[in-house]
Amino acid sequence: MNSEVKSQTLFKNLSIETERLIIRPYQLEDTQDLFNAISDPHFYDYIPESPPSIKEVEDIIRWSMDCNNKNTIEKIYKLNLGIIFKETDCFIGFCGLGPYDLNPAKIEIYYGLNKDFRGRGLATEAAKALLDFGFSNLKLDEIVTTVFPQNVPSVRVLEKIGMTKQYSITNPPKEHIDFKGMDYYSILR
């Protein structure tokens, strides 16, 4: 099996299993569940984007599936994954890896959970598994992310998975002004 076919199979058929979760690529059937997970009025309090419509969520899922056709171990376009709670077999959120907006040569980690599943350590479990996948399978040397310091639960997740704050973003480029005030975290393999 050549390297490109092996990479495509890896990303299309990816399944990361933890004690309580299955993390896998988005499927079109996830549209409503993903929309429900991110529709909480406070979900976007610390995300510099606007909440998408259900049609936009479907478009994101289709785009993510297309990215999985292009992703290779050498180049991640975007790896958006659904988080499934094994106990109930329900879709409870997302996580992923992709180019970091302020420096696309770096790969960032991100995650979000339906509000009904927060506070149970599930985001930490998913983020840790994804970090391990990035270092072990993708051979990444570093994984980064940004977070508003006021987002205390997310800061706790980053600290629990071993990421450390490097600096605060004070002067982002104009096209990324929404990052002003965020803290930059990283971890090395």
C-alpha cells in the first residue's frame, strides 16, 4: 500500500478509543447532533467565530470529509472529529487538529463539548487521546493552541494534558484581531 493510500485510509477510518469515548471522523448523520452541541447560547463565548446555522454545520461536515480525503501524515488540512460517549452511543462534541491560524506551519488542537457533558473530564480525555495520536501517529514535534484566560475550564484541560502557556497575544495581525487577549499554549513531543 503506497503512502498516500495509507494516509487516506488512516484519516477516513480513524477511530480513537478511550475508556469512555470513541473519537472518529464526522459523518453526515452527525449534522443535527453537532448543531445541538454548539447551539448553546454560551458555546461561542470564548470562540472568535459566530455560531453556524444547521446548513453551515452540514457544509462544515462535508468540507471536513473532503479534508480527510486530502490529509496525509505530512500535511493536515483539517482533522475534525466527533466525540461519541460510549455509554449512550451519542455524539457529544468535537475535537481536532489543524493548521494554527496565526502560523499555519504549526498544528493546533481544539475541542468542544455539549454543555450536558462538561465537568466530567471528558474534554481532557478526548484532548489527551488526540495529543497522543498527533505525536505517535502523525509524528508531530509540537502541538499548540490559544485560549482566553477567562475560559478557566479549557485552561484546566490544557494544563491537565501537559500544555504550558508561552505568552499572551497582545498585537495580532489585523486579520486575526479576535485573537487579542488569548494565551498561547504549546507542548513538545
